[in-house]
Amino acid sequence: MTQATAAPRVADDDVAAALESYRTELRGYCYRMLGGAFEADDAVQETLLRAWRAYDRFEGRSSLRSWLYRIATNVCFDHLGSAASRRERPMGLGGPAAPVEESFGETLPEERWVEPVADDAVLPREGDPAQVAVGRESIRLAFVAALQYLPPRQRAVLVLREVLRWSAAEVAGLLEMSVPAVNSALQRARATLEQKAPSREDAEAAPAHKPGAAWAEAMLERYLDAFERYDMDALVALLRDDAVLNMPPYTMWVQGKEDVAAWMLGPGAECRGSRCVPVRANASPAFGQYRPSPGGGYHAWGLVVLEGDDAGRVAGITTFLDTGTWFPRFGLPEHLPADA
């Protein structure tokens, strides 16, 4: 009796371990598809649960990885089919940049926004350098936001073909499409991204020149030095002329390096004296920002993601203000001591 009951338990453990080994890459796929970190977590959990329940019917006619991606794609399609609207960024809502004297603007629900994600949650720690570079480019905030403009099937085709490097035949089998239909969907998706996202043409050829390489860390160090000293001249010197500042869940956004500095000295002046803790988000330099607390020390204010260009300038500053949601996901405390 003991041996009879032990065997299935070992088999179950093996199945669980096999499925669990795909969690990170599936989360990356679902995040690109859905644009939300929590929504991606839910989709992956649903994928693994469906796979667990159906594993005894998995006949091995495709690889376990392909089978899981088929399930994950269907789960994402279910999520996208029930979504009221696509996730966005403040700059994509159609309104103009805010005048500097304005404060934060309207507040929209969290499900309206493209959300940040920790690098370790969605990126492999090793692999082919060219493919890793493409993977990093494809989780940047601007690219994930652009993906949300694609119909679900085109979105899946583009991610599977361009990011994960599946063949057209493999994608056709997964999505139950013909190869010509896959190629046509990819062409239409590329055309949309040319309008909505920065070019990724040289992501493979020159990954060292992309934000997130070693030199970007030096840029982050210079930015944090200027920001913690609240030296606007030094900070402006790091910004691109058309740099954008935005703060989900508020609709406000400010464009132009002089206006960004003016906003920081105006409505954002309470950030003076902040302390910052570097993290990695969306394959970009990022940090948790803490403002001075009246009772001493520093309290959590926002998760800041910097977007850079190929010249090493800061092109975007996105601050996610829901610290109760985002700080735990990045291992950041709610408070820093006075001597931080």
C-alpha cells in the first residue's frame, strides 16, 4: 500500500517541476501580450493549472514547451477578449502635454496603464546574447505599450516570431493558421509598430549600445547624483530635448527638458531631498524614490523607470506612484532610516 501510494506522488512532483521550470519565460510572454504584471501572473498561474489538469492527455506530439505556449496563448486571448480597453501610457491617451503649472491631472484605474515588471521576473539569466538583447528590448515600456495596439492574434505572432524566434511553421501550428497567414499577420504587426514604437532593427547587431548595457548604469548613477542633490542644471544636461515625464495613475505628462525641470521645481518640488534605491525594471535603469518624512527618515513615493536613447540621454521618466503595489514586487521597503 505504501509503495502504491508513493509512486503517483513522485510522478506528480516531476510534472510540477517540469511545468514550473517554464514559469519565468511564460510570464515574459504573457506580460508582453497583456501589458500588466499582475495580469501576467494570473495568466501564467491559469496556464500551469490547465496544464496540470490536462497533463495525462498530453500525448507528446509537440514539445512540452509548445504545448504550454498554446495554453498560455489561449489564456491571454481569453483575458484580452474580456478587457474593456487596451492598457496605455499617459502620452498615448490623446491629450496634449500638460502645462507646467498644472499638478497631476485625472486619475485612471490601474488596469488602464501599462505596468512595470522586474527584470528577474520575465527575463532569462543566460542564453544566446543576441536573443537576450532582443528579449530585453521587448519588455521596455514603450515597446510593451506599442504591442497593445495590435489585435491579439497579431500580437502573438509578432512576439512568437520576433522575440522568441519561433519559425513561421511553428507559429502556424500553435495558432492554427496557415504559414502565409502568419507571414501576413507579422507584416501588418510590423507596420503598426513602426508607427507606435522605437525601431529595434539593430537590437541584435549592437546590443552593447542599447540602454541597459554597462554605460546605462553610469547614466543612472549620474542621474541619481543630480536628482538627490536636486541640481536641475546637472539633471537637464542628462535629458534629451524632447524628454517626457509622466506619473501613472495620473493622466498628466510633461514634455521637453526645460518643462521637466520646471515641473520638478514647481508641482514636484517636494521631491527635493529624496533618497533613491536602484532596481531593475523593464530592462531599464530604475529606482525606488523616497521623500523626506515629517517624523524622520524617508517614506516611499514612487517607482521610477528611466528610458534612454542610443546616445545615453534620458528620454523618459515614468514614476509609478502606487508604492503599496510596486515596492514589494521589487523588494523595496516602505521606509528608509534618516541616515540612508
